[in-house]
Amino acid sequence: STLHQAMGFVESVLDSPSVRPLGFGKRHRDWMKSTIVAGDARGNLAFDAEIAAVLMEHGVKKILTNDGDFHRFKALEV
């Protein structure tokens, strides 16, 4: 895909009424800290921990990914 095509796709997904983007909640710092510690996340894994923290903070229990590093976050079903 070209950049223009890819951005058009992303915009169409985000414009869908069934999409609910997740963001940081009031307790994100607590979730982030516990996720980093529980997953022993260091370096680049800290970004995975941040994604896991946002998911868990919003009650998301499953993630579909090919990134095997998410298996370290036991609260998520990968």
C-alpha cells in the first residue's frame, strides 16, 4: 500500500461508529507500573507493557498479535 492508501484505511477504521479508541485512564500510572514489574519489561518491552496496561485498564482480556512478547503479561490471553 502507498502511504496515502494506508492512511485512508486507518481513517476509515477510526471513523467507524463501532470503534472505541482506548487511552490512558485515571489509574494508568498504577497499571503501567504493575504491568512493567509483573512482565519484567525492560527496554523495548516497556512499550509492550504500556499497550498491555491500557488494555487491562479498560477490561480487555485478549489480544490478537504475532508478538510473542505479550505472553509475559499473564493477565492477557494472547
